[in-house]
Amino acid sequence: MSLQLNEVRIAGNLTRDPELRFLANERCVANFGLAVNRRWKDPNTQETKEEVTFLDIEAWGRTAELIGKYLSKGSGCYVAGRLKQESWQDKDGKNRSRLKIVADDVKFTTERRDGPTGDGKTSSPEPKPAPRPAGTTATYDEPPF
């Protein structure tokens, strides 16, 4: 028997406000970007270096609803989930693919910042209503671009 494992644990900051959608079956999905920084010291120059990795995250159900209410660009969070490969053809007929994380658990590590300016002041997060245009349904077979 071979061992197979698909588990991811990552922490970082949101790169954009979560996009919240409701599907035809009333199920909610949230998509957001996460930036994860890595710092290290170059052994040859002793210079501190940094790299940033940008990840696409998808969450479903109640987790998605809470993300939409309490997280915004710049918020910190911890995500535990799994990797998922998506494939599609673009408008020119070229095969495209991307790897993303499907979140099973999300922990908020910072409070939401007040105001669109990100002024650094924190307060108890107030829920923001999830946008849901009447009579529309989202499909999930469209490419992410």
C-alpha cells in the first residue's frame, strides 16, 4: 500500500478582499489571495533576503461566510486544507492550469481594520453583508481570469 497525503498548513495576509458568491444550491464559496513571506540570511553576504509567495485560497459553506464577514485585505489568517489542481482551456484554446488551496479550516490571526484606508485602528469586527444579486447564480466552470 502506498502512502498518499494532501495536506497544507499556511499562514499569511490577505492580498485582496474575499470574493463571496452563492451558488444555485444556496452554498457559499469564498475566494481570496494569501501572501506568505519568507526571510533568510544569505550565508555568503550575510544580507537579509525576503521572498513572497502568493496563493489562491477557496473556502466553502459556513467557513466562506465567516471569511466574507470578518476578513479583508491585509487581515492575517491561518489556513489548513488541501491542494487542488484546476484545468481549463482559455479563449484561444490553450490548456491552462493552476494549483490552489481548498481550505478546511481558517483561523483569524488579526482583527479586521476599520475603513478602506487600512489606518491600523482595530475594533470588534462588524459583519458586512454578503453581496448576492437577486435572480443570479454563480457557475463554477468558468476560468479564474
